[in-house]
Amino acid sequence: MSAQPSLTPGDSIQVTFHAFAHGGEAIALANDGRVVFVQGALPGETATVKLLKVKKRWARGELLEIQQTSPDRVKVGCPAAAAGAGCCDFAHMSESLQRAAKTEVLVGQLEKMARPSGVLDGIDLTAISVQALAPTTGWRTRIRLGTDAQGRAGFRKARSNDVVAERCTQAMPELFDGIVGDGARRFTPGSEIVVVIDSLGNRHVVETSKVQRGRRVERIDRTVEGSGNIVEMVGNDRFEFPATAFWQAHRSAPSAYADLVREWSLAGRPYQNNSGWDLYGGVGLFVPSMSAALGGGPVATVDYSKSAMAHSQPALASLDVNKVNSRVETGIRSLPPAGLVVLDPPRTGAGDKVIHDIAAASPQRVIHIGCDPAAFARDLASWGACGYHVTEIKVIDAFPGTHHFETLACLEPLRPH
């Protein structure tokens, strides 16, 4: 058999896609056995792709032409995504396929990384379904935009600093009025713009300086519209914080997560230790749910964000709360042991050291929230190594039109403390 010609960047090849990868790209196999990742393709499609990067075992390409189209392909309805912005990367597929893709990616990561630790023993991952939050368009109540050299605001192109001055269907339309598009106001070139509509219907527009990727924006350089101080209601609980502080993007997400935390926190055996840790807690969204489950017992909420921790929260005023403005890995060292721990780490996950330190305090129940399936699976493996197992797991699609989603797991020690 003659050897296959070697692949190099710039080559065009025809492939058929068969699955999704972590991050939302479709996967195909080249004739030489390399795995090829392509954004915008769908399983079942045959297409010509141009190779952008070629490694020993894999390659990444861009879609040139589709010869066989999936019935789940739909017209991209997001103007920003159609213009190349990196916002709605799943806008080309049906909602049912979006949820199936998210389930497929999550199950693959859990089986590969978490299952061997024993943390998923007794859990049937084939039964996992994705709970879709409504609405599926216009759900985002806050956006962060870049600005170009002329001070025009917009979303950034995928893997680029170029700005696309088009609206995105994720966001409430009112967020863009006078901010993005023809006739919009101009901002300080190179700044970042945060636009929020809070629970009271007030719009806030602030300018901030661009920060390193993966870091939170903390400082407001200029308030353009509104007070810059947000009010969010979750049921009867009122939270107040600066526009730059973290809050869930989907309008239905805070109540959905808080309700599930309350439900799982109340399940099972009564707490022998009626105190709690709310880790990566932000403004303290989960504290009321935890306090209710603990019969009013003390809750320590830990977060490094000064903008999130500086305000006294009306929702927490009557509760026994200890606010710790610190990184979790150092903040938990001084805390007394807790019976209930809730953690909602950043996209990179909590990590092995933090999980081992939490487990050393022997919490009776842990609720772990993850927004990246690979990091979440690694964290679950760490819990398994510490003698914990998953009792409940739930997937919530709080980011329709994108490859992002949230997974929540309830864990307990294999041997009750």
C-alpha cells in the first residue's frame, strides 16, 4: 500500500464528521488517521476543510464547503455570530442537537476522567438529560463589549481583537440601544464596556480597562449611564453590587441554581454540623438556601472579588454570615469545619489541592457547580480520590446558542462521618 501524502497547513481535504469535541468543534478523521477538529461543522456532514494547524496526531481546520448537510443545520439567526463574532458558536444547529452535543461532551469527559476514581459508582450517565432554561433567546441580562480604535463598541471576533458592531441574539435587545450599531455613542478606544439591565429594569453602562484573559473586571473607570450599582432579586432576596461584580448571565439561572442548592441541601440525613461554607461565593447567592437547610446555622462565604464582597447584602442581613474576602485556597484555612459546602469555582475548576483541603474538613454534603466539562470531570475525580461519591447530577443549559453549560453534582462521603 502506498503511503498517504503528509498533511501540511493550507491543504484542503474532504472529511466526514462523526462526533463533537470539548469546546464544541466537530471531529473527523483524515485519511492518515489524524483527528481533525473543525468549528461550525456537524456530525454526519461531509465537507471540504482547509487545514490551519497540523500536529503529529491531530489537525485543526476551517470549513470551506459542505457536500452533505446535516438535517440539524439551521440558518444562523445571530447577526453578530454571522459577522464572525465569537458569541453564538452553536447558532448553526437545532436546539435539540445543541443539548445532545452538550450531553455527549459531558458524558465523554466524565467517563474518561471521573469514572475511574469511583466517584460515579451507581450513576447511570446515559440517563442524564439537559434542563433548558427559558427563554432561549434574549436571555442575557449583561454583556461585556470591546471597543475599536474609533471607540465603537461590539463583540470581538472569534480568536481576534477585532470588534463586530452587531447585535447578539443572546442578549436582551435593550442592552444594545444606543450602544452598538449605526448612530451609537462612542467610547474610550481600547476600553471595555459593561452593560447591565437589573431586576428593577434599570440599565447601567460602565467603562472599564481591559484585563488579562481569565481575570475578572473589578474597577469601574467611568459610569456612562445609570448608577453603576445593580439590584438583583431572587424571589424575595435582594442583592446589590457594582456592575462589574459577577452575576449569572441567564435571567433564570440564579433562581434555578439557588432552588436546586436548597433542594439538595435539605435532602438526606440531618446535619451533625449545622454550619456551611459558600466557596467562590460572589455576592452570596447561595447563602439564603444554605442557611435555610442548616436551620439558620452560620455560613462562611469566601471570594477574592472586592467588588462582590464590599457591599452589605440585604438578602443576608438577617442571616448568620461570615464574609471572607480571600482566595478560597487561603480563606478556608481559618474556617471551622462545615457540614455543608457549596462551591462554584471559575472555568478552570477548583483543583486537586482545594478539594483535598475541603474534604479534610469532612463535610457531610457537598454541592459542586462546574461550567467547564473537562475541569468539572477532573474535580469530580479529585472528590473520588478523597472518598466522596456523587448522589445527584444535573445539567442546566443556561447558555443557549453556545457550547457552554452548567453541571451540578451533589456528593457525600462513602462512609458517613
